[in-house]
Amino acid sequence: MAYLKNRAINFLNLHYALHALVMNGAGVFWAVYLLKAGVPTPAVFGSLALLLAARFVFRPTILLLAPRFGLRTLVAFGTVFSALQYLVLAEVHGVDLMLLLLCIVGAIGDTFYWTCYHAYFAALGDIEHRAKQISAREAAGSFSAIVGPLIGGWTLMTLGPHAAFGAAAVVQVLCALPFLGTPDVKVKRTVEGGFSSAIPGVLLFAADGWIAAGYVFAWQIALFLTLGENFSAFGGVLALAAVVGAVAGLFLGKHIDAGRGLRAVWLTFGSLAAVTILRAISTHDVAMAVVANALGALAVCLYMPTVMTPVYNLAKRSPCPLRFHVATEGGWDIGGASGCLAVAALPALGAPPSFAILLSLLGAGLSLYLLRRYYSGAGIVAGRVIAESEPEPNLLQA
């Protein structure tokens, strides 16, 4: 398998598997733990919006530091610093100063980690194997997605938040070790057109952030409430969904790299829309909610390579992958923060909880429109990936 011959990507995927263990063992409990700790639902979404807005403010710092330290150092810093948010999370009790500190610490860690990680993956990956490498990454994290929620839920129920989130912080620090086997990627101090080339990615990530507000965050809280606010049950249902996602495995990445991306787009967003509607109508039925959550994992397996393949390829062809992802992550923050604020405002408007989940369909519609243009000819021509030397047409061109 040619796409596994990239040693740097293999180390990055090892890192991602460890990082996924933390995200699925502690990160997935972030919002529902706040709810359990006495933070009202609108305030939970307000906190998420504040965190995302703070990320937008902190992100320019990366451009000041990257030319001096390089991408590998900054993504390692983001990895280690992100551990602090789990220590703070255990200390939150209602709407207090610790909640504010959590938003600030989480924003700094997430800003450095996700911006630099995406740029690093884009720079080190191979365009002709991009979707398979993304699918391999998701497969590498699938085991973590299965065991992580089980361990996290059990630890929260039996040992408490300090033990659960403290262990997550330790593993998060260890996630930085695989970077010892990856090369550095230098960043120039000035680059012409570094941000203007990112407009297509900004729009895609803004849509993705809006989708996450309803499809991920609102659904997690709805599922937690449906399961009687039980951490172990919540973790078990997430683990079951991860098993379904693992079965989907590496299929779609090969499908996209073979030039059948447009077909994948319709399959992905048809599945996403169906699961979104199912989730919205299952918030008061435990069995239906479990099924909806499991099917959601399958939709994510389709969604990630379909969306991230053009984003990473556009980033690699851009004048500067880091500046490209500084811009696109800013788009995600705008989409995610506005989506979370919209969800937070719904109770005051008298809207039912299911409407918060359905809001994600607006972002899905924009993503569908953009990706159809990419896969119908903007990024793949005549069933093949455009060569590195060929120009990349704008995602938005007619």
C-alpha cells in the first residue's frame, strides 16, 4: 500500500491515535460534564462560543512564532498545553471563574494544536494518496474511539472527575512523543497571497463549524439527557458508535483517490442529512437515539475524507499551508461560535431541543454546494487528481 510508505504521515497518525484516546476518553464528556457540574444548557453553548471566539483572537500569535520555531514545535506545544484544560475542567462548579479560565486555556491549546496540526498534515502528506491517508488516520483513531468513552465514563462514575480528567491530561502530554520521528516544516516570515488562496477553505470550515454546533454539541447534550445523565451509559453508546465507524474503515478514501469524489459527496451528505433528521426525532426515545448515534459514526467516516481531501490539497498547493489553515480555522471559529450562539438562543425563542440539531442542515447545504464544485472538476479532472505542477482552479469558480 503506497500511501503507508510516507513515514512522517505514519508517525502523525500514531500521534492522532493517542490524541483520539484523549478526545474520546475526556473531550467527548466536556459539554455534558459542564451540564452535570451545574452549568445551564444555554451557558454551556455560550461557553463554547466564547472559547471559539477566543481562538480567533489568539490565532495571529502563531504567525509571529512559526517562522522562528517551525510547525513541529508549535503543534507539539499545542498538544502539551491542551492537557491543562482537562485539569481546569475538573474544577468547574457552575458558572464561575474556573469556567472562564477553562474557555481561555482551551482556546490557547486548541488554537495552536488544530491550526498547526492541519498545516503540518497538509505539508507532509501526498496529494495522490491524500484521501487514503486521511482514512488511515481515522482508522488509527478508531480503536481509541471505542475504548476511550468506556474508560472515561467508568472513571467519571467510579473515581470522579479529578482522576478521569487528570489521566486524560497525562495521556495528552504523551501524545507529543511521536513528533520526535517527524521532520520540521519551516514557515516564511512573509508570503504573497497566503490568505487570499484560503477563501474556499474558509467557507468549507465555516460550514463545518456550524454543522458541529448542532450535529455534534447539541446532539451530545440531547443524547446525555435521553440516557438519564449517566456517564457510563453515555460512554457505552459512544463506544458502540465507534465500532460501527471502524467497520466503515478505509473504504471511502480509496474511492475518492480513484476519482469518484463526486459520487462520494452525494453519499456523504445524503447520509448526513438522514442521520441529522433521525437524531432530531429520537431525543425522547433511548433505543432510537442509540441507533441514531451509531449511524452518525458511519456518516462521519464518509464525511472526513470527503471534506478534508480538498482542504489539505488546496493547502499544500497554496503559497503557505500554515497561513491557509490560520484562515480556515478562523472560518471554523466563526461558523462554530455563531452556531453555538444560535443554539443557546433557541430556548428563549420557545424552540424545541430537536430544532438545535436540525440547524446543522444549513451548514451541510453550503458544504454540499462547495464540494460538488470541487469534485466535478475544480480539483479532480477526468477521474484523476491534478498533478502538483498544474494550477488549482478556485473552488468557487463557475
